[in-house]
Amino acid sequence: MFSPPLIAALSLAYVGLLFAIAWWGDRAAAVPLGPRTRAVIYSLSLAVYCTSWTFFGAVGSAVENGWLFATIYIGPVIVLIFGHDLMRRILHQSRTQRLTSIADFIAHRYGHSRPLAVTVTLAAVLGAIPYIALQLKAVTMGLVAISDEGHSGLSEQTLALLLALGLGVFSILFGARRLEASEHHRGMVLAIAFESLVKLVAFAAVGLWALFTILDGPFGLVERIGATPAYQELFLPSALPEGFWVQTLLAAAAILCLPRQFQVTFVENEDEADLRTARWLFPLYLLLFTLLVIPIALAGLERFGGGAYNADTFVLTLPMGDGQAWLTMLSFLGGFSAATGMVIVATVALATMVSNDLLVPLLLKLKSSQDRDFSQVVLNSRRLTIIGLATLAWLYYLVLQSTDRLAAIGLMSFAAVIHFAPALVAGVYWRLASREGALSGLLLGLTVWLMMIFLPSILEGWPAWLAIGLYRATMLGLALNVLALVLVSVWIRRRRPVLPRLLGSRGSSRPVTIGELRELTAGFIGRDRVDTAFASALPAELPDDEAPAGPELIGFTERLLSGCIGSASARTVLAAGLRRSGMQTDDALALLEQTSSAIQFNRDLLDATLDHISQGVSVVDADLRLVSWNRAYIELFDYPPGMVYIGRPVEELIRFNLQRWHGGTPLEIEDGVNRRMHHMRRRTPYVYERQHSNDRVIEIRGNPMPRGGYVTTYTDITGFKRTERELKQASATMEQQVAERTRELNQAIEALAVAKREAEAANESKSRFLAAASHDLLQPLNAARLFSSSLRESADRLPPEEANLSRRVDHSLSVAEDLLSALLDISRLDQGALQPRWSEFPVQVLLDKLERQFAALASRRELKLRLRPCRAWVHSDQKLLQRILANLVGNALRYTREGGVLVGCRRRGQHLVIEVWDSGPGIAEADRERVFDEFERLAGTDEPHFSDQGLGLGLAICQRISLMLESPLDLRSRVGAGSIFSVRVPTAEAGAWAHGTAPAAVTERPGEFAGRRVLCLDDEPDVLDGMRAMLERWGCEVLTATDRSAAAGQMAHEPALLIVDYHLDGQDNGLDAALALRGIAGRTVPVLVVTADRGDALQQRVAALGIRRLLKPVKPAALRAVMRRLLDEVGVR
């Protein structure tokens, strides 16, 4: 498709672009990046993990083994999410000790052990060679695939060699231009971040094109998988593929142990806060790659599944086969980016390890006999190492089988570096881990890898009993590694003698001088840089070079050398320098060990001390850049994340605080900044107080440090200043305040007494008014209701028009009754006249009542009413809770046209949620608050076939009762799908409960009261007439009386039942009258009190006397039921 010259030109142009980005990044390294930009670049640089294996080989792995490819992404995600503490500890140690590689880290943790450093370096090189060869194979494979003129006379082996040497040169240009490896290669990191974007865009372009062009979108992909058994076996397996968890473990270890990952994650990190961003951004990056693999793999199988194919090249051959030239080239550049990024970072990291841990020890022997500057020699050795690694990778490429999958080659490298993990993790968390244990475990594990994985891959005649497979060999080697580490460490710790104290063994040796340390270090990093570094470490008044060097300077020198030649080599260099001063080798090593331990202890002690100080503390260096602070400083000023970091000019933080907390004009802010900076530049102490806009007062104290720099403390004295101000005010006006407070208190007490009397009077007046209103309003309504009931019972004997008219009158009166009753209930609830009667009872009692009350109504409307049994007990007022539920169920039946209503209970901790579900029209979200207002009925709910539409007061009453019971109401609804009303009630312990029998249904039995003589006492003649008409229609003999004396005269007729109104003329009441009439009769005549008074006091008195109460307006059915019950109790039939 493309000519070789064009491919070469585009590849070189792309590499040139990368080099330009790296050059610009190095030139701009002195300019600090914003926290967000820096964190994003850091997160993208971690994507150097995604090599050509990820770009090409993941698709091949998916085609061959289904979801097994996803393990390479799952492992790193697990570590980033759940291993954040481990990564944070490694990062902190690497930054503070200026460590340069994973070999440097492990050697440093185990006492600067050179054997450990050498072993890790050799293993890393051996493990990386197959991985670099994988990149060569992937890019060569891509070149062959997209080239339309063969190889222009070059064999694939020659092409791979040129590619290897070219990548080696690029690696030197990117990462081996200066010596100090611990310095940040910002240009290289920026180029790697750019490459990560390119390969993601390229992979996404191919994946989305394949998804929507070949597979017809996500639904087409799902349909193809569901319709093809072979695809189902790959992507919808009944079990995970073989080796799934082993590969996940390999990938999890690789994200920490691969030399290139350690380089970008820990060595190139500029701020520890960036790790928090990478914790979610890099997993998101990996997730995108994972999701895009499936469409490409499936599209490749659809296009090429019928013949021979190489699934590793689907990313190239799919667009190429469709004539998509631009997409093919973009895909090739994406794979080329993945390979070049890996090779650049891996060779730079490995060259640093080889030069520091293998070559520098040899140079030290030369330096002992020749006084030379070896800084350039070390740098050149790194460059030669890069070329050597590229050449070795090419040689390994030559012995690769042409059929080897890219994934298989990558796993071989992962299986090597996983053996670094036990020493790495134990070194961070297990203090008993020893260098001997780590070395033993590492050697055992690497021996298994070499004999059972690496050599079988390049030697065809290798014994079959040793080639047990990658998964088994990996787990065997890892088990031996961990076992040796633990057992040897425990054994060594028990038998190791304590080193002798240094002061008693040095004899006549003289101390090492500052000048000797200066000369020793200059041979590796240059005179100018040594002078600059020592000037920052020594006091402002520089001592003479002949002065003895203290432990702090020795530790500083070791860290300085570690950044160039690694911690193990730095320890060797210093030991050699100390030997020149006459110190024995063991003493020199012991001194360095004690120096490192003492410095680390002092640093940890200082950090812990600062973090436990309640004052905020910040420290700046001589350049007025922030170098240290404590937690209180961050919390006091509430800095945003990433705002505070090492090296930030303190002037920027001062300006930020003034703008944020104090405001003012720009001129005032700059004046405040200049005053603070003036003190720091002149190194003069200062103390002043500043009041923030949120009324906090901060005392700021600044003091210069002896060796340059400035330390500032910040104390929140808001409480102290407030107390001071209040004490001053109290002291000045104490007597006046006492007199004023006394007078105000007396006035308040008097006003409170007056208000209380007025409130009590108003409450009594309101109660009297309500009682009177209840009686006076309901009396005529009660009479009309009685007449209408009588008329309705005779409807079958009236003409149709008059019968229909009577039913409408009866319905209208019923609506008026309900409205008046609801208004009176709301009034009683608002004034607090209704108090709950708390008790514990089973909720099933309420459910049984609801079923009896609404079963007939539901049946009449052809709806299903279901109540789920519940054994729970609740603590509430039984009647009030019953009223809430009855209202909710009634509303549900009223507004449900088809389906039904379900009542059920759910336990939620210490509460029981009683829910009423309906299949009605639902309530829009905008109307859910309005339904609880008075007289609110939503539009569209009135149906003409319902004759008993609500008044819009039921839910308002329920809301008030629920607040009184502290049982909140809740509403969930969806338009067209129904509503769920629920009430939350506290649960109670189960107890004894007297289960009564369910009341029999009230049915009308003609003539059941025939001959029963009933005396009606009421001061309203209309009510008496209505009562007479209805009772006579039931067969009763009715006696009437308008006052007590008239009723006494009627007692001679021996009535079987007294029906009395409670409110009579004057001060008389029906209850007292009934008791008097009983006395006249000389027997306990059944009494029914009819009243509009709904007060609890009357109810309690009526119940205490064994009398029944019926509330006005009287409903005929209720009256009939009570009469039957009263007459049954005395045995009258």
C-alpha cells in the first residue's frame, strides 16, 4: 500500500517531532508546570506500559484465547486502586534518597547490597531482551504488512537490525545526554506522554471504524457474538481461560517491577500528588484499550476468518483491506509509537542500571590507581549499553519462531521481573527482611525462570521435563522466591551479631575532610555542580576544605552520588574515600550505615514532630522557595490540592492567600506581598496579626534560619482575640450590663406571663368555638342526612327521576359531611388538641382492618387488593396510624382504573416501612409536593365513572398526623406506572395481644328492630323528625324528647335504647341526662351518645361509663351496627 521511502520518511518525521517535543520540554524544564497539566502528563507517561504487545498482540490474544488478553489491563488497575499505599511509600523513598532504578531501590533497602543490585540488573537485562525483541518483531511485521514493494532488497533480519540501531540512537538522544539519572527527563516524559496520546487515538480510530463500518455498531457486535458459537466460546465462555489469574498476577507485578515502569512512575515523578491523579486516569486509559480490542478482533475474524491470517496484524490489515490508506498509516504510527516509547524508556533505565551496578565498580578500580575524571566515561558507557541492548534484542529476534505470538514473548519478560516483587514488597513492609533472604529468593526464582522459560524459548533441544509451561514455572519460581526470602531472613536475623560501635574501633584513623568529599564527588558529576551542591548543604559561612566532614555532609554526599551512579556504587565510592583517611573497610561501611540511619531517623522525627504541632509551619530556602511544611499549614489556609509543592516560590502562596482571604485592590495586595518579602530578603524577624475575611485572626511569626532560608509559623488566635475583646467590654461596662440584663429579664418574664395568659385564653376560646361550631354546623347537616337516608331507602318506591334526585342529594350531603369533618380534624391537629396514645401492637391488626374496610370497594371497582402478612410489631398510636393507612389505601383505590393495590411492609433497621403500591396514573415530579396541600387534587385524576372523588384534604391530614407521630411520609411515583406512598414507623418488641374476632359485616335485615322501643333525646326538632323517620322505617317504636324533663316522662314506656345528643339547651348535656334516665328506669338501659365533639376527654369519659359514642353526622349503616351491638349486649332481640 505504501512505498518504503514514504514509510521511512513518515517514520523519521514522526521521530523528529518526538525529538522536537523532548527538546522543548528540556528547554522549558525550569518553568514549573501547573498541577493539573503536570499530573495529566505524568499519568499519560505511565502508558509506556502499553507497548506493541498491547497495540498488536492484544488483538491476537483475544482471537486465540478470548478474554485472556484483559488480564494485562486488569493487573495494573488492581495495583493502582488497591496498592496506592505501596506505590506512595516507594515514591517517597525514591525521591528522598535520589534513587535511580528498581535495582537501586532494592539495593538501598537491603543495606546498599551490591550483590542484590547486580542480580536485579542482570535479571532485568535478560527479561527486557525478549521484550525489546517483541517491539522489533511488531514494527518489522507492520512494515512488511503495509509495504507494497517488499523490502527494497532488504531482508526482514536486516530491516530489524536497522530498526534496532535506530531506536538505540533515539534512546541516546532522548535519555542519555547527561549523567545524573535521578534528575527528571522532562523532555523524554513529555515525548512519551505525546506518544501515549498518539497510540490511543490510532487504536481508537481503528476500533471505532471496525465497530461501525464492519460490525454495524454495538448492537451488530452483540448480534454476531450471539449468533456464532465460536464467538460465544471466545467472548461468552462458561469459565475463565486457563492462566487468567496467573497472567493477572504477572501484569500486576509488571506495573511496579518493569525497569521502564519504575523509571516513569517513581524516578521521573515531580510531585507525589500526581500519583493521586494517575490512580484514576491511567486505569481509564487502560479501560479504553480493553473495550476497543473486542471490535477489532471480531471484525478481523469476520473479514479473514475463512483463510489463513495473522491476528496480530488485524489492526493494520483491516483498514488496509478496505482501502483506508490514511487509517492504515495512522495505525502503523500508533504501533510504531508504542514500540519506540517502550524501547526508549526501557533502554535508558537499563543503561542506568548497567552502568551504575556493573560498570562503575570496574571504573572505581581504575580510579584507585589513576586520578581521572570518569564522569564522561560513565556517560559514554551508558550510551554503549543502549546500543548493546538493542543489538542483543536483535539477536534474540533472530532465534524467535516466526509463529510466536507477541503476547507469548511479552509474558516471558513479565515472568522474569515478577521475581523482583517479593523483595520489593517485603522491603517496604517487613522490617525483618534481610539482604541474604532477598538475594536467596531472587536467585532461586530467576533460576527457575532461566531454566524453564527463557532457555526453552531459544533452544529447540531443551529437555521436555524442564519445559513445564510458563504458568506452572512462574508459580513454582515465585513460591520458591517467597519461601527463601522468609526463611533465610528469619534465620539470619536470629544469628547475625551486632556490629561493634564505631568509636571504639577506629584507632588512629583520621576523619575524612570536606575537601576530600568534594574531590571524590567531582570525579563523577563535575566540579561546578559539586560546588553548587555543597554550597547549599554547608553553612552560609563556608568552612575550610580541611575541616572534618560531619555525618550530615557524608549522607548528603552519598545521596548526591546515588543520583549519578546508584546507591550501591555510591556506598562503594564513599567507602573507598573513607579508607584513604585510614579507616578500615568494615568501619567505613558501618559509619555510612549509621549515618544513613541517623539522617533518616532525624528526618522522620522532624516530619512527625511538625505534623503534630497545632501551629502551621512553612520553611523556605535561600531562594525563598518552599522546601517543607506541615499538615496544619495546609489545613489552616485550606489550600487546593496540588497548590503546595516543593520548590514553589513562597511569594505566589502569599499573594494567593491575600487575594483569597483578604481581598482589596491589586495595589493593596502587592503592598502586603512586598512587606512580607522584604522581611524574608533582609532576613529580619517579624510578628504581626492578620484578620481574614471569615473573621479568623492569624498570628504570623517569621524568623531567619542560620544557614539561609526562613521559617514561618501561623497560629489561629481567633478564640483568644474574641475572649480578649469580650473581657475588655465586660470589664468596662460590667455594672451597666448587669442592670440592663436584670431589667430585660424582668420585662421578658412579665411579657412571657402575659403572652402565656393570652395564649391560654385564646386556646380556650378556640376550643369553645370549635366545640360550638362542631355542634351548630353539624346539627342541621345531621338532620338533613337523616332525612335523605330515609328518602334513599324508599327510592325503590319512587319514580326514576325522583329516585335519582334522592341519590344525588344523599351524595351531596355525604360530600359536605366529609368536608366539614376533614376541616375540623385539620383544625384540631393544627392546635394540638389531638394527642397520640402510644402503644405497641402488631401491624397485622391494621392490615386486617384495611382488608375488611376496602375489600368490598376494590371488588366493586374490579381491582385487586392484596395485603402481604406481616409479623412485625410497631410503636405508635393505633387509631391514628390506621387513619393514615386507610386514607392512603382509599386514595389508591380511588385513582386506580385497572390493576390493583398492594400493601406491604419492609424492615429498615429499627423501623418498619409500610408501603401502599398502586397501578394508577402516577404523579409528576413537579406535583409531588402539592398533593400534600389542602384542597389539592391533581388535574386529570377526576374520572366520570367515579362517584366519590376526594376533597383534597386526606393527604394533608395524613401529613399532619405523620408529623405528630414522628413517622414520615414518603412518595415515589412515575407517570403512567403508578405511585408508592409509604410511612416509616419505629418497630417494637413482640408482646401479648388480645386478638378479637373480626366484626361481622353489617347487613340490612328487614324487621330486625321490629317492636324495639327507642327514646331519642335532642334539642333540635328537625333532628328528632329525621331520626323518627329512619328508625320507624327499620321497624322501631320511636319516642322523642327535646329536654331532660320530657325524656323523664317518656321513661314510663320502658324504652330498650336511649339515643341522646350530647349538647342540649342550657348547661345540660346528654351524658348526664342519660345517667339520670337510667336512675329513673332502675336498670342499665343501653345508651348511645351522638355528638360532634371529637375531643379525647369526652371519649375517655364515655368509655369509662360503658357508653357508646357516635360522631355526627350520623351514617345509617354505622347507626344500625351500633344499635344491633348494644341490643345484643343486653340480650334483646
